[in-house]
Amino acid sequence: MKGRKFITAFLLIVILLFSNISCSHKITIEKEKPDVSLKTTQIERKETEKPDASSLKFSTLYNENLFTISCIFYLTGPDDEEILSDWENQLGKEVMKELKKNFPEDFKYFNNPLRKKIKEDLNKIDLKIFEKITSESKFRKYNSFSVKLGLMEDAIKISKDEFFNKYELIREFYEEAEIHDLYLKYEDDFEEILEEYKKTFPEVIKSIRDYLRLEEPEENEIIYAMNFLDINFGGYYSRSPDKIYIYSKFDLYYTVLAHEYIHTVTEPLLFTYENYKLFNKYKELMQLLRDKGMDRAYNTWTMIVDNSLTQSIAFRILFSDDEKKLNYKIRVNEKVGLILVKHFNEKLKEYEKKDIKFEDFLPEMLSTIDIEKEKEEFIRDNK
């Protein structure tokens, strides 16, 4: 029944590799809790200097707008089998085997009981409705990443009536496929999932702020929106004067949240004029990536540096007590173009032993890039 448009294979791999996902809901609840404590050795700081997680303003959103577009993204995207098959073709069987061994939670999402039940219900919709949604060009365009971002932002920022008035095709699908009934059927399950997020997210944020040695608590309200059914959606954040919006796929292990939140802290530091001058000196490395076709996910030098830094920080927080997993994450991220993750990881080891704020240490991380060494290692590893 599902003749779906196949999304760009490389981007799927990037999205999947950059986060760990698992399952938890009221049908079969897994009680395992992620460890969000800092796992690195750092200079001790006075307890009074540490941000207080209890002061964080945080909310999780899941409404009919989000549920409806998540259903559309799922129906117009590739099958799970296509995703897994292409993932193996791109990475190779040995790397795939290593991935399953080191990060088995990446694969639990595909067998999430709640997701499977919703998929079964969606597969029962009238064939005419399904053919309409898969043949209409506008519906297919909804599955591009940039369009998804706009839809998700509107889904949480405007009312249900405003949303469906703005997107007539989505309203037609909502009504014809009786999505309202499906939403009500699973509303309690989503509430249970989000309740776990509410309990853990403040500690995730606190761990990041502690690692970056930020002495003040987060002042902005953080609003989180989940695209539950769509494995192709990674993460994204946007800001208003007093709010940070984070959008992600189902992310029980909080890695997408961590990645996006780290961006909100590091980007204002990275993109100062002085720091920009420092890392832009090495932009000739971008040509190596282009020559190998490794610039498809991140196609500018600024994006490479930004995401190399963010990933390195996340890896130090999440995997520094497991050298094997840490090195594997570094290696895989280098393969998708983040050429500086190894350098930043090594510099962060130094940072963890110093009594210095991250903001003050960042210029050293940027000014000590050895361009000849990076070239040699890249050529050696990508023959």
C-alpha cells in the first residue's frame, strides 16, 4: 500500500547517527532512566555557583496540529525497511554491526509498540485518502526538512483553527482520515511520554550548563515539541526574545535536546567577530569535504565548525566514560563531514582539567587547529 517517495539517503543517515532513540509509553513502559549526570572530570566549583535546575521554565507540547503533521510525514516518507536497508548500504555491514552493538537503543524506535499501533491504524485509512496524500505534489513537499520546520513552528504557535485554515490540504486530510479520533485514542499515551520528559529535561539542561560552567540559570522558557512518528526529522531550534523552541523526533534519551540546546549556548560565543576570524582561517578544509562529497548534510564551513563543536561537547558529556563508544561516535561523525570533532574532543579534555569558563577557553580551541594535520588525517582515513 505504501509507494512512498524516498528521502535523500545521506541525510537519513546523518539524522539517525546523531541521536539515540528508544521507546516508552503506557502500552509497554520501559522504566530505564537515562543517565544525565556529568561523566567527565572537571575542576570542582562551589555549589552556590551552579545553576539550579528547579528554576528552569520548561514545557512540552503535543497537540492535534503536531499529531496530524506527524501522521502526514510518516505516510509520505520512506518505509522503516527502506531506511534500515539504505542505512546499511551507506555505512556497510561491518559499521552497521558495530552500531547495533554499541548503540542498540538507536533501533528500538522502529519497534516502539505505541508507534506500531498508530502505524497500523494509519495503514487502515481509506485507499482513496492514501492515494491522494501520496500523489498530491504539495503533500510530498511537506516532507522536505525546511517545510517540516515551518509546519512544526506553526503547529505549536497558532491555534488549531488558524492552522487548518492556513493549510487547507492538511485540514482535508485531518477530516477525511478522522485524525481527531485517532488523536484522542492515543492522547493519554502521549501525556505519559511527555510526563517523563518533564521530569528529566531540567537535569539535562543543568548538566550542559554545568559542563560549560555557566554560573547563571537559563532565563528563557524552553518549549519542546515532538514529531513522534517521523524518523527522518532530526532536531532544530529557534528563538524569540524570551523563549527557546526545540523541535525533535521521539528522543527518550534526550540526545537531540542536548545537541540543540548546546547550539543555543555555543553559537552566540562561536559567532563573535574575533572567534569567527579564528575558525575561518581554516576554511580551505571545506574543499576536502566537497571533493569527497561529504558536504551534503553541512554544506558551509560555518556549519561544519558549529556542528563539530556541538557534537564534541555532547559526546564528552554523554560518552567520556566509554572510550570505545566515544571514538566510534567521533569516527562516524567525521564520515559525514564533521572534520573537527576529534580536535575539539581533545581540546575539551584539556578544558575539563582547567579552572576556566568555556567562553574563555573557546578561542584556544579555535586557534590551535593544525590544518596540515587535519589534511593528512582526512586523506589517510578517506582513501
